[in-house]
Amino acid sequence: MISIIVPTLNEEGVLEKTLKNIRQMKSMPYELIVSDGNSTDKTIEIARKYTDRIVVYKGEKRQTIGGGRNLGAGIARGGLLVFQDADVVVPDPDAFFGKAIRVFDDDPETAGITVSVRVMKELETRSDRVFFGIVNHIHFLTNNILGRGSACGEFQMIRREAFLRAGGYNEALTVAEDNDMFARLSRTGKTRMIPDLVVFHTGRRAHKIGWPSLLVSWLLNGLSVALFKKAAYREWKPVR
């Protein structure tokens, strides 16, 4: 069984589409978990219609996305953990996850996989095509050729034992916890980028703040985590 974990915080605008998309899957056992950061909108109400289980963060400080993913993983029962953002759609989930599972079955040393990330066709701009194309090529190079894990947070699939061995996501990181997770995974097992598996998301952060600002923030936080083990930004503001 696979456990699909969707971290949320005030995602009423996109969540139903994401969960309905996952619920199309019929050919394999799975559980669908929403890990909510204490939303104040209709997120939890929407989640109740589609999910197997919901876990809600009750802390006083705002939860990091790494904390949300770990909270969901803590109640998961599957041998493979899928971490999927709330605004991500997987085309043909049966075929997609069937192929993803075979990657793990074919090589017991595979600790985690990432996939190609694109913006939904109706929302995609020329800049989205260029920059996410570059990002996808970088992830292929680092994972499949250089043997150093890297990945975006839109979609990550991790073997449960490897996740536990790595200690889960670093909850202290406000940003770049996704790339950090794969970097640590690759020290104890293989990480791979599967280029012909593609997920689509809204691209909302790039569209909201602009690609130049987003690229600068990725660079600063990535370098800070790699060099100093902490994010450059104290807060990663939600974009809705």
C-alpha cells in the first residue's frame, strides 16, 4: 500500500480538485491523508469528503511544511510515502503510480524518487516552461548522474524505511526542506528523477511574486541550508 500525504493550510481554492484526482485511482491499495496546519477556511470540510484520515496541527506557532509532512507520515501505514502538494494534479493516477511503484520494486536500494514538474497547461506561461524545464534537468543530473539527491516539494515518493532512517523532514526549515530531504536520502540510498512521469501544479508562487524573486529566494535558501543547515528566510509566506 502507498500512503499519499497532502499537507494543507487554507487550501479551499485548490484542494478538491487535487483530492478528486487522486480518488480516480482504482488499481492498487492506497490511503489518502490530509495533514492540516490548522486551517481557518473550508479546507478540512472539503478534506472530509475525500480522505481516509485527517490530522490537524494544534501548536501555537505556525507549522512548517516539513512539520506538516512529518505529521501526516506519523499516522501513515503504507510502505511507500507520497508527499504531494495541495495544488498538484497527477495525470492518470493508476498508470502513474503503477510505474512509480515498479521503480522501487526493481531496485531495493532506491530510497526516493521525484518526477518532472510542470505548470497546468491552462495556467502555464513561457517563463514557466523555461524555468521548470531547467529545474527538471537539474534534478535529473543531480539524482541520476551525480548521485546527489535534489527535488522540488510538489511531489516526492519515499520508501518508508528510508524516510525513518533519515529522520523525516527537518521541521526547523521554513523553506528548502524538500531539497534537504532528498540530499539526506541520497547519503544512505539511491534517489532518482523519473523524467517521463509528470505532475502539474498551479505555479502560483512564481505567478504571484514573479520568477526573478522566486529564483533569488530558491538560491539564497538553498545555499544557506547547504552551508549553514538553516534557511535564509525566517518565514515562507503562503501564496493563495
